[in-house]
Amino acid sequence: MTPNSDPTVQPVPASVVQQVDAADTTLHNPKTAVLSLGSNLGNRLESLQSAVDALAETPGLKVTAVSPVYETEPWGVDPGSQPSYFNAVVVVRTTLPPGSLLERGHAIEEALERVREERWGPRPIDVDIVAYQGVVSEDPQLTLPHPRAHERAFVLVPWHDVDPGAEVPGHGRVAELLDALGTEGITARPDLELSLHA
């Protein structure tokens, strides 16, 4: 591995690549999961794209949709105390169980130098599992759906873009949740785009 190569992208055997490319037909009983991506340090768009690429190159996982990019104010902190975020949502089909998908998300964060020092602190990348095939779980290691997804417009707006009929298990339809929440502080960035490499 060269010093400048992306540590999240490990070589994947061609046979695995073929299986992942045909995930909907060849993977055994794939599940749909929704992940939220956010970045407010460094090259924010590049960090989001690196996370999408790393997910796409994960064996047993196929990225099926990537939302538009939104710029949002940091959540849970004083206004102006941190740079704004770029946020997006990714929909995947995967045979990975929720715990393994969470581990992959953490590995991507670590590879992109996410340091978990303070709650709601700035970070180069944040990878959260928002929902996994309608599963509802109170497991403290991975609560599903994400315990605050239903009250965060920066998750719901891009999720609604890629799946207008989506529901947050136990909380209702994304469209209705957004109607109640509003979209203040969520700015579309049509000048920015994340690509999904085939």
C-alpha cells in the first residue's frame, strides 16, 4: 500500500466485486439500510465522497442510492462555534448484520481520522446507521432506528430525497415528520454532488 492511498479501500477479489455488483440477485437475502453521512472539518465534500466510496467497496454491500448534499448548521452546539456541516444519506443493500455494518462505519471514520473526543464535536466524517430493514432494537451498542433520527431534519431531508415513502420505524413517515419539524437551517447545495461509481 502506498503512503498516499486511501486506507479505507482494501483490495477486493474480483469474484467478490462481481457478487457485490449483483447484490440484489446473488447475495443471500440482502437487507436495506439507511446511513447518514456528515462532515464539518477539512475538505467536507471529499470526506463524504471517500465514505461513499469505502461503503461501495465493502464486500457484501451495494450502495443503491446517494442523496443530494445539504449544508446544515451544527446540532446541539452554540451557533457559530463550529463550521457548518455537509450532510448526505446513503441507501444500501447488504448481507452484513447491523453490528458488522456499524463496525464498518467506525472503521471508515477512523480511516478518515475521526476522533471521538467530545459529544457533538466537529469531525471530518460521521457515519451513522439511521435504519436497518425496519428493525427496532434498544441495544445500547446500536439502537435502531437511530434514537434521534426522527427529530433531525439534516437526516430526514436527504433521506426523503432518495426515498419519498420512507418511514422511521416506530415514529412514522419521513414526509410527515419533516412537515412537523420544518427545514430551517438546511440548505440545498446543488453545486455539490456525490458520485456513485459503478
